[in-house]
Amino acid sequence: MALIYLVAGEVSGDLHGAELVSALKSGGKHEFAGWGGPRMAEVGGTRDWVEKAGVMGVWDVLKQYSWFKARFREAMEEIERLKPAVLVLIDYPGFNLRLAKAVRARFPEVRILQYVCPQVWAWKQSRIPKMAKWLDQVVCLFPFEVEVLAKGGCPGIYLGHPIVEELREKEEDLVREENLIGLFPGSRGREVDRLFPVLVEASRLLRRSHPELRFEVPAISEKLAETMRGMLGEGDDITIKVGSSQNLMQRATCAVMASGTATLEAAWFGLPYCVIYRVAPLTWQVAKMVVKVEHIGIVNILAGRQVVPEYLQHDLSAEKLAQWVVGQMEDPAGRENLSQDLLAVAAELGDGGVHQRVAGEVEKLLEI
């Protein structure tokens, strides 16, 4: 019986990790430990730290530096004590690549698999040769990542995207509701703090010119829903529902979405949307110096062109968002074209069964 140690630090990683653990359980007898979210804790017995660990941006991480340092030390002590056969690192590169480096140096016998390729192709390709020394395998979510890793001597494999399997389970026989606008401010507290006020102001502008419009927001948790409700002013008519993200993607006419995994989910459902993004000023300045890609939205990156508009940092305003929504509502043909473009990009993500294939890669490492 082998012990597999997993680390995920975000909501999407928690979902991937839980599905992977389930697949590993179906294929053999293993024990599990590590850090993840509520789903991984339920199926694999890992500890839940996602709510506090899932921060983004240089400044936000720096403010919690001592907390992350303590968690890193705990993870290393636990790995030393438990002696896992395989370490599975799920996305979360800021923490996980440092952990991979430390584990490779102190416990070279531990095999290490990175599930979700870090976006080094966007910001730091010079790091790839270092990753090659730390990692035994990198499971990529997009085909082009394998080629980028290979140029730096790092092993990589494309097995499809796990989002396909997960979203098929969420498909419902729904009809898009006329005049329903989806607002997606993200799943992290910091994202909501920075983005939701802009969305609220955009809804106010839209309601003045188009009173027939309705607005709905999905929340990852009741706590986050309460935070957003506290940001609403008198007269703001925005419905906030917990756990309704994919349902809303299938009902809304169009949407405004924070950059992230949700934008790929929306593409799968053919929901027309625009991308928004805002981080701390320091993080933005650092990103401008190191990011090597023209677009930030993953659909635009995959397509190699702008499929959906992006409103980033200082370019993000309630007025611009309201103008985009009005343009979508007044141009059904253009909206349908955008929907078809998104569906075409999503069709390139594979045909499901990814978690079983990733489990197979873990099993291969157990045999080394």
C-alpha cells in the first residue's frame, strides 16, 4: 500500500484533486495525505486550507508570508514523517514548485508529479530547465504546453483537460433567459473585493438605460455571498446564489467574468462573455515586466487571437462593461457568432476521462 501526498491550494485544484483521488481509489489500494480543499478532505482525508491559501498576487502573498512559511514547514515535516512514495502537486505553482525543489533536494527518492503545468510559457520560460530537475512528470492541460516544456528539457504529457469531464456532469436542459446577465467576480475574497464593486456600478448604469435587465451572481460559499451582499447599496437588485456557477452559465444571455477557470467553463457552455482582471498595483507592475503573452484570457491564448474582449486593471470601468453588455443585447447575431467561436475553442479540450489517465501516470511513478 503506497502513500500519496497531494497539495492543492485553490478551488479548481481541490476539484481536480478530489477526482484524481477517486480515480486512484478505484484502481488500487492507496493511502492519502496532504493539503487541499473540502472536496479532497472528504474523499482523501487531506487537510482543508484552500480558503486562506487561495490568494493571488504578489502583495496578497507577501501579507501572508509568515503563514505560508509555517505551512511550508509543516508540509516538509509531514513528508519527512510519512515518507510518501509520490508527491502530487496540483497547480498552485508559487507554493508547489518551491515544495518540489525542497523535496527533491531532501528526499530524492520521492517521485514528483505536477498536475497542471505552471504558466511558465507566459512569464518565465527560463525556469523550465529548473523544473526538469525537480519534477518527474508534468501533466499539461493544453497541447502547446508539452512542446514549450520539451524545449527546456522538462517532461510533459497532454491527457486532455479535466474540465470536460467535470462540466459534462453539470450539463442541464436549460434555455437561455432573455435579459439575464451573469456577473462572475471570481472565487477568491480578494478578487471579489476588487471586482464586485465595479460589477455593481455597471449594473446600476445598465438598469438606468435598460430596466428590463436582470443580474445574477454565483458565489463559491455562503461566506463569500454574504460579503457580496454587504457591498450592495439600497436599490441594487442583484441576485446572489451559492454554488450556481455552471447553472448560471447555461441560463444567462451574456456575462462579465473574472479571468480564471470559469472563463473556460463558460466557453464550454457557449456563454458570450468579456474578461475582467484587476490586481494590486505592485502585482500589476511585476506582471507587465515578465508576462510574455499578448492576452490574459485563456480562450484568447488558445485561439491565438482575441475571441473575447479583455478589460484589465486601469482599463476596467463600469462604463466600458455597461457598453459591452448593451452591445451584446442589441446584436443577437453577433452574440451567436461569439457563442460559436467559444464552443469551437472548447471543443479542443479533449473528450473526458482525464482523471483516470492522470491516475495512470501516478501509478507509473509508483512502479519506478
